[in-house]
Amino acid sequence: MGNKKQTKQASTTSEQAPVADWFGHHISRRTVGKGMAWTAILSMAGVTIYKFSGDDDSEINYDSLELQKKEGWNVGSNNRSLLYAGGLTSLDSRQKAWVAFDPNYLISIYQPGDAAWQPFFVPTLLQSLSQPTLNSQIRQIMTPAMSNAYGRGEGLRNLLSQTWNTRQTLIVADLPGPDAVALGASMADTVHLVPVFDNWPHPLGVVRSHETLGAMIYFANEIEEKKSALKDESPVMLMLDSSRLTPYTNEDSQFDNRYLAKLPPSAQLKERGINQVIYLVRDQFQTRELDDINDDLVAWQKNGIDVRMLRLSDFKPVDEPEEGQRAGGSSPVVHRHYYYGGSPLSHWWFYSHYAYQTPRSVVVGGSGAPRTLSRPASAPAFQPPSYRPVTRPTIFNASRIGGTSGVGKTKPSGFGRTSVRVSSSGRITGTRIGRSGSYGRSGGGWFGG
């Protein structure tokens, strides 16, 4: 279909309000038939409208997730398939094969066992599996990066499982989605997991959330098994996808399924006994929190909750032979363990760096090479990141809604939104496929009847 000249008819607030519910409550064919102009109605709803010369359709900017829920997960690209970067596997981490991916069953596995944290669980990504055509395209994955995150998580798990004041801590794991899931799986018998993945996959999605979903399925059975060992006093970990703000640059080849992380306000953390937050990042290349949670972390710090940064890369691999084979042996059995700071002795200093009660002795090495170590006399040569959240200007400043009694944020203009065509009766007739303003049929964007 050729390009059509657009004439701007109305422009309102910079934040374009989602219109799906507004349509249902305020618009009817009868109302339009009585003479109320469609452009005037949308102006009242807070939507920027463009009129196409030669027909009655208008262009509006629509919330991408709401659009997917209304028109299908692969809206505008129903002739495309999901692409995976690698790591596909037919068996999960417990060597089981899934017959079908039941979203309700997966939600029951991933929802927090501790009811106090249920309000902060975001099941959106798992709910997308209710779309049959998406369900059929999801594949389990286990990548080298996920394996790396899993191993380093075991190092952190070893430390948290041997101290007794961990309930005061909230861990915010802000890693690439599949890595965050792998980290959570390695610690699922020691921390209460709370997923915060708030979008749907799309064949052209700028956020590759289908791979996060594949990781969640891969580890689901393992996490379900491990949850039975959790104690009430176990700490809590929010799992975030650091790819949620991936730059969106080209409407020709990308669908804007970006989203904002939803974090609890300070008052609700304090109600749950939290006085320390560990902001867990991948490595030394990240020195501050992502833009969308700057306001949150600054508010936590200002309200007396100590916020510290921990780099997952500070847990370094050490290959150790099994106990009893240290003196030699032709082919000793070697196990890889991950230690804070790179050695069993520096492992100890995690407790001092992150304000935990220090046990008199610590068992290291796991089942492969277990041994008990006493506290070392000298401090390690390395230190944790020098970090404190500081207010800085971002497009997400002052985006929270609900104050201290609710969790939520408003999206800034042009973030997580898609241009669509709407007929005079309110029916969506097309989705934009390029910056030129053209719209396509069959897989390029036409849907509805």
C-alpha cells in the first residue's frame, strides 16, 4: 500500500494515554453517528492524531503491550518467527521434556512462596504463553552466559546460606533476562525469587524476552524442587532484565516492547524488614543503576535503606581437586567453584563488605571438595564497588504513580509504544512498518476485519 499524506489534527500531552479501555467506555458507533468527530474524541483521550488524506483512518500512538493483548503477540508480523541466538535444548535442567508450556503452572512455580512479596511479582511474560501461536514458538535455552551466571550464583548462595541475618536484605538482580533466571535457579533454595518481567515477546521485539521465557521454562522444574527447602527468614531477590531499555532506533526492523522495572517503594520495603539492598550487576563495566530505577534507588537511600552494588563477576572460578586427591594423583577429579574475590580466603570478606553477621567458620568447596575455613587474619587486596545512588536527569524522572501505596510507573512519550491506524469507528486497521509512514498488509501490519 502506498504512502499517504498525513495532516496533524490534534496534539495533547506528551504522555500518550492507552486508549483500549477508553474506547470501550466512551465510544460507540451510535455516538459517532450522531456527529461527534472522531478526532475530537481522541483529543479528549489525550492522544496525538494524524489524519490520512483520502480515507477516514487516523494514526495514533498505542501502548505496545496493550496492542499485543488486543491484536495478538505478533501484531503486524504474523508471518515472522521468533529467532534465537543459540543454546536451544529439548530437555530442561532436570533432564525432563516438556509436553506443553502451561502458563498457569509456570506462574504457580515462579510466584513468591512468601505472601508478603506477592504484590511485587509481575507475571506478564509468563501470561504471554496463553497465546497458542506464541506458545508453539517458544524454545528452552541454556547458553554459556547462563551457565556462567548459574555458577557464580552458587558462590553467592554458599555465603548467604551460612549467615543468619539475610532477611534484612533485598537483592535486585539486574542482569540480561536469561542470566537473571539462571542466577535465580542456582539460589532457589536460599532466596525467595520474585520475577519482574513486564512485556511480551514479538518477532521484531527490541527486547528479546522470548529468550528470557525460554530460560524460565528450562529452570522451572529445578526451581519448583528447590523452593521446598526455603525458610521463612530467607532473603528475597527481584529478577530484572537489564535489556528492558535496549535502544530502539528503527521502526522498519524493530517493535518497541521496552518496559519499565516496577520496584517497591521505601515504605513497603521497611514494612517487610528490609534495611539493605544489594544491587547486583554483571561486571565492572556497569557503575550505576539503569535509568528507569534511578528514582527508586535514590528514594531507598534517602529513606534509610542502605543501597550497595555487587558485581557478579567478583565471584571468580577456581578449579579444585576432590578432597583426598590434593597431594597428587594421575587424574584427579576437578570441580569448579566460584569464590568472592577469587579464592576461599577472600570469599570470607563478603560478610564485612555487605554488612552480614560473620560466622566463625565457613564450609567452602561444596560436595566436590568440602572443607571448613576459619576467618582469615588479613583483609583482601580488593574492595567492593564505591557506589551510592545519586539523582540524575533521565527521561524516567518522576514517573512513579501510586505513591507509597502502590507500584507502577508511567511511560515517557515514545517509549514502549507503536504507531497504528484506527478507523472512524475505533477499529485498528494497520500497524506502522517504517519511518516513511507507510502501512502494510499480510504480515506487515493489517489485522482485524
